[in-house]
Amino acid sequence: MKVLCYSSFTFSYLNRARVLFQTLRRFHPTWELVALITDRPPPSFVFDPAREPFDRVVWAQDLAIPDFQQWLFKHDVVEVCTAVKGPFLHQACGWGSDAVIYLDPDTALFSSLEPLEALLEDHDILLTPHLTDPNDEAEAIRDNDLSASRTGIFNLGFVAVRTTGEGARFAKWWNDRLLDWCYDDMPNGLFVDQRWCDHVPALFDKVKVVRDPGYNVASWNLSTRTLAVQKDGAITVNGHTLRFWHFTKLGPMGDAMTRKYGGRNFPVYEIWGWYKRQVAAATDPAIPARWWAYGTYSDGTPIEKPHRELFRDRADLQAAFPDPFQADGAGYLRWLEAGNL
């Protein structure tokens, strides 16, 4: 099976993406690995894709998204790095691969994903739920079950499709939804791409919910997953091979949730520590922390989220400011500074 695997990120997440692609290359040397980047390199950083652990880069501005500058401005960094996943997947279905797999940049493989290739022989869409076992304690239900109810049953840090049939139909639907409705707006039923995929088992055939606990291990399911290291060094999760781990919220919040639900399951901390060391080794000091080229207006003024939301909701502003990033005398920022917000 010819597989294309991609991840979507900005340069501030290049260190994590490097770790992901290094682990992908280790277990799947024949897969085509693609970096989908919605950013520009920092001025102090020389970006040479030939020296990176992926095969090629696709820039978001090359996805032929209509009115790209305006579309981009409507999203914050998390929203837009999620939103471009749909157009890429839809277009990649026509590039000659048999399957396309998406993985978040803050994931890492610990063994082969060949079982997923086998599943794609009989299924067109693969999804992993946040939880595969129910929690019993009230605190875990509050932290994990109710969180999944708010943000989506499936974690879209992973999705895999066949590039034909229902997989291609899903990719086109996901493209359409994410182009117009990929926002962090929980009161209105949106949490970027995830809440949309709650609909997938009802809208599409040949869907496989991958309930093997070795996939998409993360802080939100550690309360029901126990890791063990076997004599041969193999890592298991509830007796199943550990396939990939989703190291979400690397930092104090991730540490706190990992400690809370890792408990005395000591291999959890060994893996968490290993990942931190890998990311540190992959970090380039020339990339400023939290860098995102589209986080400011052209004069360097930070773009506040209410600025994006107002522009998103007002067709008149979109008509008046074709490039809202521009901060010249007649630009959107000057209009805001005149007291129009």
C-alpha cells in the first residue's frame, strides 16, 4: 500500500514535528512524509527542507484556498493549523497514494503502524476515540469524559483514509466543513475539526473506530490505560503494543495531568521524560518561542482574537480590507484604532 503521512504545524512546533517524522521514518521508511506549514520562517532561522526528516513541504498558501489572506486572518494559530488539514487531505487523495494518514506534530511512534494499513484494506476511514474504556471515578469523569463530550468523541490528532470511495467522500466533506467552520467556539457547537467528526459514523460507511488502547495514548486516557515494559523492551498498554503517544500540552499542564493520571505507573514518566529530551534536542534556538508569522499585523502589532472574530463576522469589513494584515494608514488595524471595535 502506498501511504502518504502528513502533519500540520508552524515553526514553533518544528521541534515536535521533527521528533514525529524521525519516528515515522524509523518504522515506515517507504511512506511519503509531508510537512504542512502555515507560517513563514523566522528571520533568524535558515530553513532547509532537505535537512529535515520529511520528504517535502506543502505551504498552506499553495492549497489554492480562495481569498487566502482573509481566510487566514479569520483564524487563530490553532484554528488555522487545524483548518488546513481538510483542504490538504482532499487534495492529497488525488496525488496517487492508496491511503493518507494525518498525525499531530506532538505525537511519536513507538512501533509500526502496519496494523492500520491492514485495517484500510477493509475500511475507508479510521478514527480513534479519546476514550476506549469508561471512567468510574467522579474526578476522572469530569476531567476526561466530559471533556470529550465538549471537544469531540474522536481525537483528530489522528485520522486515516483510503483515497477512494468513502475515504475520498469524507475528505471532500471535511474540506468543506473546515474551510468555513473550523473555529474554537464551544458555545455554538464547534471545537475546530473534532466536533464535526462526531457525525462521521452516521454520515459515512466503512468507518472503523480503532479501540486498540495502544493507539493515541494521552493524558486524557491514562486513567484507564496501564503501561508496562516487557523483558525484550517492548512497551505495552493494557497488554497491547504501544503504537503512538500523543504528547499534548507539553509543559506544566501536560506534566500535571500526566502525574494525576499516571499515578504509580512509572513507565509513563519514563516515556514523558524521553519525549521532552527528544524535543529539546530537536529545538533550534533561532526560532523564537511561540513564533507565528501571522500572529501580528504588518507593523508587528499583535492581532487580538476579537479582531479576528469581528472580521470573520462582517462581510463589509472583508470587502473593505482585502488584506487585513496590512497596517498602513487605510488598513484594518487603523480602522480598529479609530474606535470602531
